[in-house]
Amino acid sequence: MPTKIKKVSEPSLYHQKITEWPLEERPREKLMRHGSEALSDAELLAILFRTGAGKITAVDLGKTILKEYGTVDRLAKRSYNELQKFKGIGKSKAIALVAAFELGRRSAIEKEKGRITISSPEDVVALYQPLLQDAQQEIFKVLLLDSANHLIADKLITTGILNSSLVHPREVYKHAIIEMAASIIIFHNHPSGNPEPSADDIQITRQISEAGKILGIPLHDHIILARDKYASFAEKGLL
């Protein structure tokens, strides 16, 4: 006969049901309005739990389990069976927790494996010149970097003949804000083979650089790729 897991008895915490809370205090509504970073650890757990247990709300259930393990990291290492020792955490809640933490681990592993560091113009040239050297039209991209200059992502801003009316700082920085980048590098190609910046290139760079200063997301460089040549605004002292 299988051994029955003994439930840990927790003090009964009486609170109003979460559905009776003001809208701005409910975890799901708070996440939708302000983003996941606005929620406490207990509130994030409550969303995974979906429901509480009796008179104990899902948030209180989250506080109870966090109090037992001290940190989210220690909680993330608990097994499916171990989690069920808590009163109010049955199969579905334990499964939701284990699955959520496993997704977090896999995301961290993938990010570490694919990490590329951009520390010089040559790093950008090595990555992107082979892709753009035969392009017949100008392609403008932004590289999003974290605080250690690891590449988070690259985003296409526009294609075709570049001018300051087409490349607006708003279009560049919306990606940086969404991805929570610490800094950016922009680059585009010159199909003509001449890497020297045009008047529009200089104006675009100034506009984006000024916007970055206001937002606190600095522009590190603007690189022009031209077949087997390149020009760096940072190296030329144009930033």
C-alpha cells in the first residue's frame, strides 16, 4: 500500500477572497496593468496556484511556502512529491510549480548557450558582414545588449534607402525598452561599397544618440558595412 504523504498543517489565514479585493490589488490584474515585475514572489505563485485552500487565499499560500524555503531558488529545487506536503497544494498546483520552474531553468540554459558578446566594431562586422555583403538594398538593424554587452537580440528597423524620416528613434528604442536592453548598437549596409557616412547617416545617428541619453539606454556605436570594408562612428569620434 503506497505511503500517504503527511500534510504540513499551516495556521489558518483568514482573508477576503481575492475576487473581492480591489481590482488594482488582484495579482492577475496587477500583472496585466503593470507587468510581471510589479508583483511580489507570493503574488506570482498565486497566479500559478489559481486558487487558495479554504479560507486561505492563493497569495497566503504563496507566502506560506516561501516562508518554509526562504528563497524562490530553494523552492525551485523541490520535487513534485515534496511540494504536496503543504496543506492546500495538491497535484495540479505542484505540477504547475514544477513545470514553471523547469521552463525557467531551460530558458536560462538556452540564453547561456547562445550568448554572444559584442565588445568591438569587429565583432559586429564578423557577425553581420557575411550576411549583408551581397544585399542590393540598405538594411538597418539595431542590436540590443545587456549590461555585460551580451547580445540579447537584433531587430530589423527598415529596408531601402535610409533617411532621417524613415529611421525614427521611436522605432529603434521601442525594441530596447521591450527587451530591457542596457545599451544598443545600430548598423546598416552600403551596397555601393563605400563605407563613409552620408549626411543622413550622421543625422540619424545624432537623433538616436540623443534619445538614448534621455532614456538612459546609450548608443554605443553606429557601424556601416560595405562589402569588405566598414566604418564605425565610435572609432571616428562621431558619437
